[in-house]
Amino acid sequence: MRKFIARASATALFIAFASVTALFTVFTSAAPLAPLAAENANTIVMKNFDFAPMTLTVKAGTTVTWKNTDGEPHTVTSDTGLFRSGGLDQDDKFSFKFDKPGTYKYVCSIHPKMTGTVIVQ
Ligand SMILES: [Cu+2]
């Protein structure tokens, strides 16, 4: 009898847990996430002394935005001089519109090991 009760309460616990999980999934997968993803699609984040993603592929005419999340200043400096952000402090942003197809390499001029590439199709 005790064994049965233990099993029954384990089952009840599992069902309760599953219901909560299902509800949580329903609420967290609601529509508001979609616009956020679209907004971030052409954003490159500077984090832990890296550009993320290191390579971003976009269509011609796209404006790419960089955002520095580090406590250290970074820059977005094109290898060819096409664009140059100047120093970006934490939470600062820089945007550039890529009109022509090509491969655009850039670095952080303060930390030259930080490199990134934008591929415009
Ligand atoms: Cu840097």
C-alpha cells in the first residue's frame, strides 16, 4: 500500500511538473520574440573582446549595427577606410549601410586581434 501511494504521488508530481513546463513553454514562445529576433538579425555584438558573429552575411542595402557590451572601449574600423566608428564605450552603437556586394573586413583598432567580416550579397 505504501509503495502504491509513493508511486501515485510520484506520478502526480510528474503530471504537475509537466503541466507547469507546458504552460511555461506556451507563455515564453509567444509572438513578442519574433520582432526581437528580426531587430537583432543585422546586429554584431562586441563581447569579451570578440565580434559576434565574427562573420555576418547580409543583402546589399542592409544597415548593420554594432553594439559594444564590454566595459572596455572598442572600435569598428574598416580595413579599407570605408567606415570607422571611433571609440565606442559600453552600450554605444555604430551603424553602417552596405550598398554594394563584397567582402568587408574590419578590426577593433584598439585591440587588433578583434577582427570581423561582413559579406554583402
Ligand atoms: Cu577592442
